Amino acid sequence: MKLFLSPDEISNRPSILFLLADLINAARDSMSSKLEDSEEEGSAPLIPYKDELLGAMSAGLRDIGSRRSALTGIMGMVTTKSLFSDEELGFVVHVVNEALQEDDSDDVRSLRARLTSHLMS
């Protein structure tokens, strides 16, 4: 997060978001395997960092070069059990819709549909 926030690293933000999205997905997947092994629901390892991560991903949505990584990161966060409350999920949907309102590319439509589908289930 320090790299993402550093003014000296602005040109590297798309790559940083790509790596953060991978980290989010790895944390989600490791939590899933632990749940399968123990059959208990624990707390998500990203909870202490969720506000910072969501802020970075939201900022990444506004830049066309980092939009795909930001969407992947947000999708990873949304699909992590016990990370967001219902109210927080509503906020995430609002942030994504607001940032992508004018972007009608196939990638964005597909990710938006997956996000909506996940939230409805």
C-alpha cells in the first residue's frame, strides 16, 4: 500500500494494483481451503486492510490503465466470505457503478454482471 500511495510510484500503480489483486485472490483462496479443512468459518485475513484496499481499488477504477486490475481486486474482495457487511457491499456496488458508468466495454460488462450475480446469490 505504501508503494501505491507514493507520489513517486504513480506510473507503477497499474502494476501495483495487479499484484494487490493477486494477493487478495490468494488470501481469499487460502481462506477457502482452510474452511474446507476445518469446516469452520473464521474471519477473513484481509479485514484489517479492507478499507485501504478498497480505497486503492476505487482509485484504480478511475484510470483506464489500471481498471481491469482494480475490478479483479474488487471482485476478489466481494467473493471473500465475511469480508464485507451488507451495507459495505452496497457501497462497493455504488463505487463500481459510479466509476464505470460511462465504460461500456465487454470486459467491464462481464465483470459487472459477475459482481451483480454474486451479490444476488
